Amino acid sequence: MVIRDMSSQKRVLVSEGSSLSARQAVTALGMAGHQVGVCDPDPLCLGRFSRFVTHYYRCPAIGKDPWAYLDVVLRLLSDGRWEVLFPTHEQAFLFSRERARIPPGIGLAVADFRSFLQVQGKAALVRTLERLSIPQPASRVIRTPEELLRERRFPFYLKADYATASTAVWRIHSAEELKSKSMEGGQEFVVQEPAMGILERVQAVFDRGRLIAMHGYRQMAEGLGGGDIAKLSVNRPKVRDYVELLGGELRWHGALSLDYIVQQENQVPLFIDANPRLVEPMNAVFSGVNLADVLVRVSTGEPIATVEPSGREVRTHMLLMALQSTAAARARRRDVIAELIRAIRGYGLYAESREELLPVRIDYKSLFPLAYVLTRLLLNPKSATELSAGSITSYSLSPGAARRIAGADAERAL
């Protein structure tokens, strides 16, 4: 990856450091020559262990108190050290709501809050895709427990309106399973019928409704919580058309990522989820498109031409996720060791594949979290789920916090 000239390098504050997306964004930003700071509740977060990070700041967890978190970020931005605020997860929702409070001169690419509300919640996304005639699986928005109990077309997916990392998405197989799910008063849920096909994801960066850069990849191996252990880059013109339509209609500004199922019989993408942020950008970097760098340039208002996809097929993987998934499956040390040996020797999914989460050859400090997790799993393979859940808590918005932001006027603490 070529580092741009010194005049283009920026001082970038990353909004959290615990998520996989944040850790990959740190690498992508560092490879583009930017100086990186990380704000996170966990002093041992993944993002801190990088040679590209020059500053770490401890902050409240956004899911527990969004306004206390925001106050810390605003103080950091006011001291003149940072030039760009880079949202790596659901903090973008809060930053969009409070855009007027971000200090002048700070680069921040986030869409208008009214646009956010059309894709941030699962129910809103269903309505938006339907309005724009963008294909999705058969989906229904329900509002009452009575509506939910009347559902009988099993199996189906039940999705809470606000959820992070698939923590509130359930596959319901029977009426008995359905009875175990409860609905909070006033909260909408989505009932979505399963779609057969291949899971792929696409990431895009827009400049006030104009598509600047885009990258897609296919899930080659599934990890804990439905995440990706291994990826293969893909380029689908049909997907690009739909993404361009969505971003243009919403006049989207900043990053937008979507998940979809490709039906093998007709190659039509059925969109199932949206994230108003940049998700795990390193497969794109290794494919020749540094979306994190593009987002910084859009944030600062730099004129930028449309970046064309490379068209290369690039394989990447995350060894950390593979080790955790292996340990969670059968809780056996020998399985963890065998997975590590496969990765070292380049067998199976690691063949002709590059490490995207903790690339030790690029960033020697990423060896530390890898060694820590490997040691934990060898001492206690059953700790895999606990490790994953702990990091999600640091960066995720709880449903209650998301609803507070969506209707924040009455509750904001100014």
C-alpha cells in the first residue's frame, strides 16, 4: 500500500477500539500514513495494540451512557490535537444526531440524522428498501406481542429493531421457540423469511449522495455471532446499482455497509441488513481500495474522483476469530492447536490468504492480543464466548440507548 504525501496525512481520532472494524480501520489508516488516536472504555482494547496508534483515551461505554461518552469525545476534539473524527461503529448514529456540537474545523463524514433514521433500525430499513424497490427477503414489521404469536410460517428470523453484532437476531423454528421471545412495549420487530444463497457484504463511501468508492466480499467461513472468519473479494454490478440508488436517494454522506444474500439461480441480491459505518475494511485494502483513507478525505472535504474497484479476487482471514470459533465449537485445546498449525502452514481457508485483523508482518504490536487470546483459549477453551461478548459490550449501543438517541430531545444531558 502506497503512503500518500505528507501534506495529505491527518491526525485521526477513532471513536472506539474494541470492535473488529475499529482494529482494521486503525491498520488501514496507518497504512495510508495517518496518525491515529483511539477512544475506548477498555484500556486493553484491540485497537490500542498497534504501532499506528499514538494516543489512547479512556471513555465511558456508549451503550451505558451515550451523553457521557459524547462529552469525553467533544473534550478531546476541542484541544486541537485531532483533525478528523472517524466513527467505526454505532457512534456514528450519535455523532449524526449531535453534528452541530462537533467543534468547527473537525472533519466528520456522517449522513444527516433523518437519513440515518431510514436505515439505522431494522424496521426502518425494511420500509426504506420497500419504498425504493430494492430487493429483500419477504419481511414484515410487527408492533405487538399478539402479532408475533400469530406468526406460523416457520422457520423465520426475528429481529429486534436495534441490535449489534447479531445479538438480537433469532432464527425461530417452532411455536414453542416463539413463546420464549418477549416484546418490550412500543418496540418494533421484524419478521423476515429465510433466503437461500450466499452471504456477501458491501461497503461504500459517499460524498453527499455521490458514490465515491465501494468494495464487496463473500463470507467463506462463518465465525461466532455470524461474523466472517474468511472472505473473498467480489465485484457485482447489480449490487453497485442498488447501493448507488440507496445512497443517492438518502443523499448519504460518509460510510454505508450492507449485507445481502445472492440467490444462485438468478444472482439477484436480497438485502438483509445495513450498517451506517465502515465494516472491516482490510479485505478492501488488500484488494487495492483503502476505504478508510477515502473516508478521511471525504471528511475533510478534499475533492476526490470516483475510485474504481480493482476486480481482483483477494482472500483474507482473521486467525483470532478462527481460534475463538474452534474453541467454542468443542472446547478442546487440541482443536485450537490444530487450527493454529493450519494457519501457520497455510492450509485450508488460509491458503493464499492474508491476515486482515492482526497482521503481524505489517504491525508487530498486533502479536500481543493474538498471544493473549491464544493463551486464554489454551488455558480454558470455554472462555471463547466470554472473550467475544466482552468486546461487544465496549462498543455496542444497547436497544435502550439507541432509542434514546433516536428520540433524544427530551432526554439529552446538556
